[in-house]
Amino acid sequence: MVETLTTFGFTGKIETFTIVGTNHANVREGLISGESPVGKAALKKKVGDIFIVEAPAGEIRFEVIEISK
């Protein structure tokens, strides 16, 4: 089940991710789990929202650029 197609800007890059159920997640294909740190943080965000995810290498800052249903 696809929740949203979300385009994030982070660390100078723009990537498009689809938030999916855990069994369908595949980061290489741009499919991230809604249970993952990025997926959890991205849910219920709106275009223009900025959110930060803690990673082993430090904080990663994301900005929601576009959301499609």
C-alpha cells in the first residue's frame, strides 16, 4: 500500500521517495518504510516543512518539496 510519493531536498540533493509498508521497502528503488526513521518523520508533513532525522553520522535535514497521492 503506497501512502505518499514525496520529494525531499537534503544535503544539496533532491530525491523522490514513496512511503510504503515495511514488506515493500527498497531504498535503492526509492521505496521507504513508513516505520523507518525517515518514513516516520515524513508522515503528516506538508510541502515546505523541514524535519531532521538522527543518523549514525549525525543529523540529516530534509525539506518536503512535493507530495503526490
